[in-house]
Amino acid sequence: MFVRLKRAGKYTYLQLVENHREGKKVRQRVLCTLGRLDKLEEKGGVDAIILSLAKFAERVRVEEAYREGDLVALGDRVVGPGLVFGRLWEELGVREVLEEVLSGRKFSFPVERVVFASVLHRLFEAGSDRQCHRFLRDVWVPGLGEVGLHHLYRAMRFLGEEKDRIEEGLFLRNRDLFSEVRLVFFDTTSFYFHGEGGELGERGYSRDRRPELVQVVVGALLSGDGRPIACEVFPGNTADAKVLLPVVDRARERFPLGEVCVVADRGMVSREVMQGLEDRGVRYILGMRLRRDKEVREEVLSRPGRYRVVGENLRVKEVWVKGRRYILCYNPKEAEREAMERGLILETLREKLSQGPKALVGNRGFRRYLVAEKGTFRIDPKKVKEEARYDGKWVLRTNTELPASEVALQYKRLLLVEEFFRAAKGLLETRPIFHKFASTIRGHIFVSFLALLLLHELKERLKRKGLAVEWKDVVRDLMEVREVEVMHGGKRYILRLPLKGVAVPPAIREAGGAKTDVQASQCPS
């Protein structure tokens, strides 16, 4: 039903019209003519009609009262994060998996809702569980209710204890998303934390340059399209080369991956690791250390032969050494950059040498070019020439039958894992961690894993729609989706505040209605 204008001669009339179906056609039927528009406007008839109808339009009266400032506000809240990521949470089956794991366990609070709230906090603000507790004062999480800080700690402990079951459940629940898994990417990083840390907290090589603090080592396993599969947490003094084989063994036991190829960086590689992968019949593409590996340094880099161009800044050459297959990769643009940087270093080094040997103390970058001679130092031309051999090059070892170009391109996609860790450390700010138990530390880190799972899914859906959106813009826009609860005529209503450019719930609804549930949320699909 709607109002339309109808011209008749020199006058315009206001009519009330409705659509109705006649067979397969939709036709319009005039219910009544309200009068000549000029007369209605002259005598205020239009306003009178609207005011009269408004007696029967409760929502209109509430909106009008809000605009006039006649409503009593009971409080406002941010609803955007819960609406969008609530739907992703449901559709990826995270809620379903958590409830399955929770079945039979009697908690006095909604653990699944607390976990979801922690994930939202990690996505939109991050920080400790104390900060999450403050975050929830302003951000609406459907079905959460009142929770205390101790509930957050207990939820983290539950997550840490049940991490493996949840990962396996999510993999099986979204098996269609992993149906084409042929490659898995793996890498590690470290997270420092405050607290005792149980059996996980150890001092080790700190990528964060905080050697005075205990840390944990975290490994991430991603599918070929960058979708997180699992994360593993190790004591902070675990060497990277000791991690890959146990992770491969556990992944083969836990997930029905079939035959896949493992792609890992040079930090994961040792002779024992490669032999272990061979013994297990696992395909691999592994980065090699150019300077430390004698076979690479003396055999692969010096092997004559032409490179094959496979990209704008990528050339490859296949080299076999005693039945072992290597792919020598070369980036001419990177080679120019490294040569230029070396020239600047040598120029600075010559200036430092003129100031005496004390000026060189502690600079590791200078040492590779120097030789000691009669109590002093000089630049060694042989060392300079040796360093130039490595410009723009990296070496891969593989037991696959993939073309050399494909091996190189897949290894470059290992950046997916680096981006994963950058997001965990930077965007999501997993640190600082204040837990003292190993299970709660695992849970705290696993929250970041779940957050990145949702973030990946959102980006994939936006990509399918041809949208390229900055994460900071997503955060800003969703945090602007707010609602205010008001009293009118003895009833409580929830009004959505004005906003732009976001899929949103209804502008007004009665408090306590079905629309408050997470299933009413809207997001890209």
C-alpha cells in the first residue's frame, strides 16, 4: 500500500493505492482519493492525515519521539562486530563445534559465547583478558549476559585443553573448503609473555628482541589458499628444526589431508628433517641455507647453465646433485638492491676503518667483509666477491615432480604464513600474555587463531564480490554500528543509530524480540 499523485485536468490529486494480483499480473487498485493536493497542503491536510495514522503506527511514534528528544535512554552499545562476525562464526560451524565439545561438561556460564566475545575483542581492540572484560561493557555479544573476569580465564583454559578437538571439528565441518588441499604451508614464530607459563614458558631465541622474558614457540599450518588449519604451541626454547617433523606427524594423524606437499622455510630445515620426510613418504618444498649448507654453497650455486625466465623478476634453474633435486632461483631486481646495499655498507666500512678498529666493535654486518692483519683490519676483496655470489638468489630442495617454475612460485606463497603471523602479532596484538598456566596460554593464542580464521573468511567473501577493503576501515565502520535502548509508553525499544554503508538490522525493534538473536545478523555472503 502506498500514496501516489494523479493528474486530472489542471489539478493533482492524492490517492491511496494498493497492489493486487490478477492471475500472473500485478495490478494497482485505488482504495480512495484523499483530495486535491494543493488544498490539502494549503490547510495542512497531509500533516493531519499522517498524525492521525501515526496513532496506529507505534514504531513511527517512537522514532518521532527520539527525534524530538522525548525518550528516556537506558544505554547504548556497539552491535556491528557481533552482527557480522556472528554470522561467520555460525556459518563456519565454530559455534556448533564448541557446543559439541562442551556437551556433557557443566559450566555455570555460556562458554561458547565467552569464547566468541574474546575473539571479537582480539579482532577489534586486542590486549589482555582484563582489557577484553572492559571491551564487553560497550560491545554487544548476543546471548552473552553478564560475565566476570574469572569467566574469561576459565574459557581460555577450556580452549587450551580442547584446542585439538576444536581444530579437528572445524576441519571436518568445513571439509568442502579443504577438498583441494594439495599444499600445506608451515612456519613458526615466538610470543613472549609475562607470568610463569607452566611447562611452556622458556627463554629462547626471541624474534621480538625480548630475551629477558620467557616465551612460547608457535607453529601455524595453512592450506594452499591461506586458510588456517591448525596451530601448535611449543616450549620457548624449542629449535625450529625440531618442530617440522612432529607437526607433520600430528597433522597426518589428525586431519584427512591425503597426499600433500609440505612447504617450509630454511629455518625448518636440517639433514635429519629432510631424511625424516623422505622416510615418511612426504612430498616437500624446502628453503635451503645458502652459506651454511656446503652442498648448496659449493655444488648448486656454482653449477653452470642458463636460467629460465618464469616471471617478471623470477628466473629458475634446475640442479641435480647425487640424485637430490634443487631449484636455484634468481631475482634480478633483488640482486640489484642487495648489490647497492653492499656498496653502501663498504663505503661506511671504509670510513670506520679510518677511525680505528674500535669503531667496528659490535657491528655484525661489517664482519663478513673484514680480515685481521697485523693487529688491524682491512676489507677482504675475496669476501666481497663471495658475498656477491648470493645476490638475489635462493635455493629450494624438493622431492616433487612439479616443474621448476611451479616449485619456485609455490615457495614464494609461503609469505601467506608470514602474513598470518604478522596479523597475529601486529593487527590482532596477541601479546602481552599474562597467564601462568600452559593451558590458558594455549587458549589465549588459540583465540588469535580463531580470529584469523574469521578474518580470512571475511576477506575471501569480499574478494569474491570484487571488494578490496582495508581492515582498519572495516573496524571503524563496524564499530560505528550502534544501538540505543529507550523507554516509550511503558515499553523498552532498541533503536539503531544512523550510519552509512553497512548492512544493518532494522532501525527499530522492541527489546527482547527474536531479532536480538545472533541469527538475525547480516554480513557479506
